[in-house]
Amino acid sequence: MVEKFGYLAVLISFLTSCSAPPGAWEEMVLRDDDERLYLSSSELENRGPYVRGPYGARNLFDGNIKTCWSEGAKSDGIGESICVALEKETKNIILQNGYAKNTEVFIANNRVKEAELSILAGINIPGEVTETGVLFNTLQYKKTKTIILEDSPEPQTIAFPFKWRSLVKFRTAAIRSFRKLHRKKLTGIKQSPQAVLILQLKILSIYKGTKYDDTCITSISFQNKTGPDSKKHKTQVKIYVNKSQNAILINTGSGEPQTLVRDPKSIFQIVDVSKDSNWLIAIHMPANISHTRVETDYHLYNVALREKIPSSFISEGAGELYGFKGVNENTILMYADNKKMKDEKILLSKIYDKLK
């Protein structure tokens, strides 16, 4: 993993409930990407609360082993944490430890050994949002659990260690308490507050990496009565990096894989694929990387047309490309505009019109 160049002091307002006295309410702003509510205490190479870096917590849910969440603390990451809104009746937690990109990268970075699991009841008053996410008032459940993870890049199944009946009672009591505390504030609001249960995973100890101090997790998902991660996007088109060929390949299941891009002088990393599999964001890096830091180049591809999109079609100041949001003709590209020095978004349909 590349060298840190900044510690994220404040990703967004993150006040951990475990540090508060029992029964104390704390505020937490959760990111809301593709109906997934989540938060991390820090992220490697994050340049501010409005910028989604290459090792952000959103990588935990993209189904791609070539991406991961890496904490951004200056130490080994002990005490750093991630929060994810739970799915109803979760039976198992499926977690892929470390940076599972390949064996070399996995060993080079820290992996989680022991982690503390805790539960928060989160309540959002309709309309209370910030520029970075959704504002929740949180209350911590009285019990916590400690788990020990295997030092393996393979997915691990962890039995959910809390009783759902007790958690539902806890959430109900939290809602009742919140309504009493904010009776005046809730007066006149027709829509009921949104209540969610949040799983917090805090790093307690690690398996030491051979080269880097960054502690990583590749993915996390939930398994319930109806099967694994019902919100996880599935597609018939498989788009993947072939390391031996220095290429990104497309497999539609109807013949030999097709080449989207190939360059023996570059290595590639997939950042995100749109829900319809028609658009792809990829990072290009030199194949011969020295120990010095190298800048990564972000590129947008139209998979259907097999074309790389000129950055000027996005914006004159287009820099890092964060990902996609929405579906079909309403899909948008989120990116950093280095000229305007702020995050922007653009409808992909507008970019497609320029290709005609």
C-alpha cells in the first residue's frame, strides 16, 4: 500500500458511543451510499470530509477484493472502527480480513486479530441531514462481544453474537426515550423518526504486516433468513482485472472474455462498476513502481462501447472519480473537481450524449 500523506482528523462527526457514559446519547453522521448506511473512524489517504479516498469504508460493500477499507491512524490502527447499519434478523456476519487483493499485499498490511462488536440504536429525525450524510442520535446497547478473526484472506462467517429479541426491545426503549427527550422538537413533524440498529466493529489487536502499519478489511456483509446480503448488487456481466495480462477483461458468459483495456506498462484497479454494468471507473498505475509514492490516474470507461472517456467530457478539472449512484438513465458519476476544489456529480447520460 502506498505511503500515508495525511491523517483524517475528522471524516465526519464521529463520536463513539463506547466512550460515553451508559445511557448517554451521542450524535453520529452516517454516509448513505446506495441505501447503505456506514461510517469509519478514519481512512487512509482521505483528504477531507467531502472526499472519498481510495481506501474508504464504501469499499467494504463493493464485492471487489481489489479494494479495501484501511484505517488512517498513524499507529497500527488499534481503537479504530467501522459502523454499519444492520440488516433485519442478521444471522451471520461475513467478513474478509486484511487486504485480500493477493497474497503479497495481504501479508504486507496489518490484519485484524481481535475486534469488539457493539450495537447502537440510531434515530434520525426526518430532514436532519448534513452535506456528508444522515444525522443520527445514537445510544449504545449494554452488551459488547469480542471476536477473534483468522489470519486468512478468505471470507469468514461469524455467528451474530447478539439476541435479536433483546435488540428489538432495546431499539423500542431507545425510541421511547428519544421521543420523551425531544418532545418539543418532534411536535409538528408528521413523518416518524427513522430507527436503525448499527453494528460497530472496533479493532483491539492485529496480525502485524511485514511492510505497512495500515490495518485493512476487504469486505463485510450480512446473512439473514433469506440468504446473504439481500442488498448486494448482482450482475450477469463480470468485469475483472487480469494481472498476468495487464488488462481489464469483460466476461458476459456468452463466449471468451473480451478486453476493455490492456497495457503492459500499467497495472489496473477497479474502483466501481455501475449497476447496469455499462460504466466502469478504473485506476491506472505504472507497472514498475519504485518505493517512492506515485500518483494514480482515474479513468472512466463505457463498457458497452469499449471506450475510455476523455476527462474533459466529465469536467475540465476532473480528478478522482469516486463512484456511481442511481440506476439506468438516472445514474450519476461522483467526482472531485480539482479546478473548483469541491466534489461534483454529473449524469452519465450527459456524457453518453457527447460520445454520439
